[in-house]
Amino acid sequence: MRILAAGDEFVGTGLLTEAVRAEAGGGHEFAELSLPWPVVPFGPVGGVVEASGTEADVIAALAGAEVAVTQMAPFTKAVFAAAPDLRLVSVCRGGPVNVDLEAATEAGVTVTYAPGRNAGAAAEFAVGMILAAMRRIATSSAELLAGTWRGDYYAYDQAGVELDGTTVGLVGYGAIGARVARVLVAFGARVLVADPYADPAAVTADGARLVELDELLRGSAVVSLHARLTEETRHLIDAAKLELLPHGAVLVNTARGGLLDYAPLPDLLRSGRLGALALDVYDVEPPPADWALRDVPNVIATPHLAGASRQTAQRAARIVAAEVGRYVRGEPQAHVANPAVLG
């Protein structure tokens, strides 16, 4: 069997190949393709979003391949049309947004994905961003390194707020949101959750409380976004929702840029209506040179790093390799993104 390993600078091609060999056994032929992400940002390719590389490169590498494993390669309608031998695409991401699922189903190709592969890394990062924003860790560090000692931050009206006893709202309660909740509860925070798909019993067991979104926004001193981006959740937190936040609230988005309407944020921060903003994701990535939030106070911004841990890359490779192993042994796939292909 011919297998394409299309890695990148994070989940490397060699890492994928090694993991698949360990799961699928010997006797298979490997083709390899290396993609430039994250050194070169991802973007839309041939109708799919958040992809790296070109359709032409993927088509050439796929010649005769029955299985492909990747994180970022674009699997578009054109790619499926040019790869008649392909039967399985295993994507080591929480959602296969680089795959045209309708085209895959029409071509009879099963697409799998890797839910939770970066849950630990992303949850840790989100908690770090919450703490950094609440206690001015990042902004005061930047000011000190620039030569300014902000002793006034010790003044009562400028001092930070502890997590202990603070109400934190989590919008979205998947694998990442649930981990964040358990950590925050351990810090002594009161945790509210808004997610129409969350299991109320699981939320309660984690020490949190399930509420409607508007109630969460009105009652939370800190709000952290953890929802998946869909048409239903695009701009879920818009100008009207932002107005519900208490004066001086902290807002954190480490999930997806499209969940948040960025346009009102500069004015809310300048007025103090929003106390601090911590971002790891953006409506445009990377943000343009004239980005409106560059010269606004109390902003922490990182370049989409929440899931960037070595363990995430290793875990991602193991998850896609396990799917290939199941395919080779004739077993059902564990995480199928297009179940209609199974008939």
C-alpha cells in the first residue's frame, strides 16, 4: 500500500511517517511531502480554509496513494478528482477544515480527524492568558523591558484581581473548555459555562454551572472563548454581546478569531469598558500592519500558539497513525468526519 505523509514544520513529515510505520507495520511504500506552515501562514486553498501548500503539489505526491496523513495539506475537489486510488485521509487536527468533506464523500474517501489532540496545551495556554491579563503579567513585563517601572500598578485601583473568588465564564465546553474549568475551580474561581451542547451533569461534576450565554456575559468578570467556529457561532460575541459584560471585564480568545467581532474592541478598551483583552487568534492572521489594536492599552497578543507544544505534535501523529492501523487491519475508524461515506 502506498501512503502519503504530508507534514509541516510542526507535525513533521518524518514524525508522521515514523508513527504510521509503527502502527501499520512493514511492507508499505511511503511518499513524503513537506509543507511550509507555520513559517508561511495557512490560508484558503481551492475552496478549503486553513490549508498550506498547493493543490498541484498534493496531487503530484498522491500518485498511486491509497492513504494520506496530514495536518495542513489541502484536500479539495480537484485533489480528490486526481487521486482515484485514495481511500483514507487522516487529518491530525481537531477539525478537518483543510478537507472538502462533500468532495471526499463523493469520491468514496473516508476522512478522519483528531479531537482533543491539543486539549492539554490549549487549556494550559488559555489559563496562562487569563492570569496574564488579570495580573498584568505580560503588559508590565513589556513596559519594564522598555524602561518603565510601573510602581502605580500596586495602587489599589490599579492592582490586579485574583482568580480565587472571581467569576469566570467559559463560552464552549469541549475538551479544552472542560480542562480549563477544572483548573479554574482548583484556583477557587466560580465558573459559569455557556454551551447548548454541553452535558449538564458533566459541567456540574467539574464544579461549574451551566447557564445561558447572556447570563454568563452579565455575570462574569472574565470571559474565555472555547467554542468551535461554525456558521452558528461566527461572531457569537458581537457588539451587542460585548455590551453585556461588566465594566472592566477581561476577555480572552484562544479558540478561533471568527467567534469574536473585533471592530468594537479598540473603543471598549480605550474607555475602560473592557479592562483587558488577551488574544491568540484573529479575524485576519497575521494581523495587518495597520491593525487597530496595536496601539490600544491592556492588550496581550500572541501568534496563534495555544496548541503549540511538542506533545501536541507527537499526539497528533499517533492519532492519525492509529487510524491508518485500523484501516490496514480492516477495523472501523474511530473519528470519522464524513460518516455518510460509510453508507
